[in-house]
Amino acid sequence: MLLSKLVGERVKETPSDVKILSHSLLVRAGFIKAVANGIFSLTSPAQLMSLNIEAIIREEMNKIDGQEVKFPVVMPRELWESSGRYSTIGSEMARFKDRGGKDMLLGMTHEEASVHMVKNTVSSYAQLPCMIYQIQTKFRDEPRCRGGLIRVREFTMKDGYSFHMTDDDLSKYYDKCLEAYHNIFRRIGLKRFISVKSDTGMMGGSIAHEFMLLTDVGEDTLVLCDECGYKANMEVATSKRFGVDFGKNSAMEEVFTADAKDIDALTAYLNIEKTNTIKAVAFAVRGEDTLVVAFIRGDLEVNEAKLKKAVMKNIVPFDAENESELTAGNIGCIGLNSKNTLVVFDKSLEGAYNMVTGANKAEYHIKGVDVSRDVKPKEFVDIAKVKLGEACPICGKPLHLENGIEIGNIFQLGTKYTKSMNMTVLNDKGEAVYPTMGCYGIGVGRAIASIAQESNDEKGLILPMSVAPYRVHICALRIDEPLVKEKAFALYNELKSKGISALIDDRENVSNGVKFADADLMGMPIRVVVSPRGLQNGEMEVVKRSTLEKENVSAESVVARIETIIAEEMEKLK
RNA sequence: CGGGGUGUAGCGCAGUUGGUAGCGCGUAUGGUUCGGGACCAUAAGGCCGCGAGUUCGAGUCUCGCCACUCCGACCA
């Protein structure tokens, strides 16, 4: 590719609305251009990178017997009615009517389409297991996009779906997929990525893993133990909590607490520890006239994902202030009007006494509460967030927290979709059974952002050999001189003929500084400087972008040197 | 969904008490330079987000809308 003709402007300044490094670098290098909120165009370098990543994904998916297919982007309402998700999914799914007034939607995931494809086409156990996957555009109307390609509305995703006769078979295949994913992320050049146990959400599935890139700008919090290797998303993480001294047991008593409405104000007003308070957190249930009130020890926080699972309802944070009979700031577990209200108690309250809880009337709390004596909950459920410094649930060593970007996930779905869509297969006894499913996703655009986020220096991107749009960037200094032009293009053509992708900076009247700066910014793994100075000695300069080490190589052996570097770099990414 | 912020040349920004629009980068042309974002000269490029209102006069003041963006959505 001739740089002079490459569409995509490289700029010095970071646009003011850009907050994270990967976004800034991709914009500055001219790889992406925003079209609308959360919707981007990719210029050629980014698209080539995308294709390189997709090629690696295909190889690894095909290795585990994946069959590449293509589902439609636009689907009819009925297909999604059949799984029940047309109504349970909210406004993140884009819906529209076709010219005949029929309800249609844009695909945000393809479980329904995959079952539709396999149903009745696969009818015997002899045809299972099978895995179908596609690489395709998805649209999700995210409430809040951010971070350039990290969280967008339209994106390219590899999504795969496997079908099995038994959970055991699914589990075996799942492990193979776990390994394939590790291969993919390693091969595209990511380094600080891990797989963690994750939330299975409302799907009721059993096991799920997320692949996370560890980075400060990550949106997810991960709970990690260095000692035994425990790794979990905050949404499902558990911990061992240390015993708490509740002080002296006493009888219940109502106390005036004025306008102390939150835990900080309450502990300050009564001069007590947070561990002696019971926090109430209210949630609404989407689509139902029901509230969920969670009670938890005052020093802890409610983990929404765990609570969601505990009550099996789609809860959303709720503002008790204006629209309910709850007394905001004084909600308590004694005498709470529980009409249309589900109450959940966290495990931290098991055995707690000498506690302060809201009195369910303004300006009053109740102290001296002994939970098992005065409240007698039916059960205690773990709905608390893990805190830094708590102990690993496996080995008891201190846990630490890190942020991560989710770059892929795999999921044992079970029979949710095959049952709801009534897909059966005959087993070896001639009985109709529901196959069990797994699903497997990778965001391609997010992988590009992740590479940019992780692999860079103050000058720009450092692209891994396996995914770089061009492996070689030829900087032709003084290309107005015929010898430079001749040698630079000779190199360019030779690389092309050998199938080595190259970009040549053929711009005239552009200063050397600009050429170097652009090469640094765009981050191709190998740079070759062709200049009058070097050619005087019959040499060209070969520079590795990752280290910026320079070496002078005779013009005749440059291609051989490039081939060696490529081979070395690719070996590291095997 | 709640709360901020910002919309002026392709990009980054300035624009005073209201008086007919500016800087840097980039682009074009000519010239001098040229191994780390060169210099000189000249030029092109604007519905000042959109719509009302106040005013002799609005980029500037008022109201409404739209777009983009950041933060929050653990407050009991």
C-alpha cells in the first residue's frame, strides 16, 4: 500500500472527547472514525487487522471442528418469541417494522437463530456433537458507550453454538473451547489476559468463563488470589470474611436519629461501628409491580448480580425517595410492610446482634436488634460484594482486585433454548431428548482495542506481527532522489511478490521527522529506512518497532533479514 | 434513567461591555531545506449545532430543541 494514497489522517492531537489510550491511539493513527455515538467506521489498516484476527479465530475454531455459518442480521419477532426473549430483553435490542408492518429486530446474539438452523436438520444423536459459528455484525443499543471500540453499539463478533447429547459431552467440549480461546488471545498478541469464572446471569446455566484483559481502564472488577489461582468476576466472587465483634446483646429500643439517612450519617450520629448497622437497599423488578429489599451489614455492599440470581428476577436500582411507601433512609427489617416486597438477608447478618436498623418511619431507627431473635429470616443468602483484603474462599490467603476488559466469553447454556424452542434429537434408544448447548463469543473490535490498549509506547502503537495490517513499513527518505525511489520501490515490490504485506511511505515533500513519527504512531512491526545516506554504503536500516533497535543491513540481504524477523516474531506468538 | 460539560474552518481551540470571524495544525501553489513532527511567501476553506425571541444590530443575551461527551446509577 502506498501511504500517500491511504485513506485515514494521522493527527498529533488527541480529540478532546477521547478518554482512554487505545481510543486515542486508534483515532490518531487514522484507524477508526466515529460516525455516531458508539458507531465507528474502520479504515483500511483497522479492517486488515480485523481480518487478520478473524483468520486466527477461524483457524482455532476449525481446529475444534467448528463449522462456519452465517445467520441473518435481521430476524422476525416470531423467532425471538419462541425462546421468550422478545419480551424479556429491553431496549438494548433494536426493533423495527418492515413495509408490511411485521415486527423485525436486529440481531444482538444468535442463540435462537442457531437452534432454528439445527432444529429438524439434526435429528439423530449420530450427528452430535456439532458446533456452528459465525463472524458477523451485531447491534446492541447500549445505554452508555465508552472507550472507543471498547463498548460500542455496532460491532463484529464471533459467536459459536455447540450442541451435545449430554452435559458431560458439553463439558468436555467446553474445555477444548477454553483452550482454543487461550490460543486465540495468545496468537493475536495479548499478554495480560486471564480466564475467570463469571456470572451466568438469568440464563440458569451452570458454568461460564470470561476472558479478561487486565488493564486499569477495564469496566469489570476481578477478584484474584495469587496463592492458589482463584479467579472470579466480582459478580460471582466469594470470600471468607473475618468474624465481627458485635459487642453486648441487649433488648430492642427505638431511637431518634434525626436526618441520619445513610450508614455514614447513622454511625456518626449514634457513634457506633458500621458493622453494627443493617443497610437496606431497594430494587424494583422490571416489568412487575414488585420491590426487592436487600438487608446487609452496613460495612458491606450488595452485589446486584448475586441478588438477581437469588431472587431470579430482573432487578433494577430503585429510588425509594418519591415513588413508594418505603421510608427512604429509614427502611428496616422490623415491621417492614412487605406487601409486594421480596426481602433478602445477606449471610453477613447470620448471628448478628446489637444491630441498628431503620424503624420504617422518618427520623427513627431501632437499636439492639438480634437478627435471629427478633427477625428470624427463613434463610441467609450470599449477596455481598467481595472487599479488598478479604480472604480467598479456597486457600484463605488475601484476595486482591484488578480491573479488566471482557474480550471473550464461553458459556454452558444447558437446555434453555432447545427446550423453549422445542428442539429434540433421538438418542440411541430412540427417545427424543433435548440437546444441551454451549455458546462462545469473541468481540473482534474489542480485540483490536485491547491490543492497542496493551501494546504501545509514548510514540504510538506497537502491533503484533500476527495481526499487523502491514508487516513492513518502508520509510523512503528523500524519495525525490531517483536512487532512493528506485531502491525503495524495488524492496516494496519484492516484498509484495513474496506475499509480505508492506506499506511504503512514498510521500514527497514530507519531512523525515513526520515520516518517522507516522511510522511510530501506526506501529507496524518492522520498519525499513531507505535513504541517500544508507544507500551510499549500499545499506538500509531495519528497525523493530517493539524495541526501536536499529541495524544496518546491506540492501541485498534486507529481505532475508525481514523474513528472519517475521519468523522469529511469529514463533513467539505460536 | 439522573446530573454536569461542550457544539465556531478537516482537526485542536480563542473570541472582551452585543458592532458583520480569528489563531495553531492540516490542505493548495511557489521557493529554500531535509535522518526525528523544518522555514519563507501566497491562497483556498465558515448557515458560529438547529429554531424562535430581545435588539438598530446576536457567535456573544433569553427560551426551546438536537447532537456529542463525561460522571453517576450502592441512596436507604
